[in-house]
Amino acid sequence: MIAQGKFRGEKVAYPDGDGCCIWIPIDEDEDIGICFDFDAEDIDDLVKILTALSISPAEVYTQQEAPNE
């Protein structure tokens, strides 16, 4: 397992290729949390999108009114 800030990650070699998982632990259990699974071959694309998100301006949230029923 790899840890960076509040995130945890791992890479596992499966018969059909390497798989990765990133998660945020819930409570004190480091092995349980909300996770995102992906193929190791997609790491470069993930790095690119995370880099783009880190430098892009945030869209301003505006609350939508619910349609009348």
C-alpha cells in the first residue's frame, strides 16, 4: 500500500494485467474506504487530468430550482 495525504493506493498484478486502486480510508481502518479502481495503463491519463484539474478555475455552483410537479 502507498499513502499520500488522506489517500491510499495499491497496484496488483492480475493474470489479465495490472490493476490499481485509490481510496480514502473510513475511520481508523486503512483498508476500507471509498475507492476508485482502474487499469495501470491508464495512470498517465489520470495524472494528466489531475494536473489539469489542479490548475483549472472552478465552475461556480448555482442551485437549480426543482420543476413544479
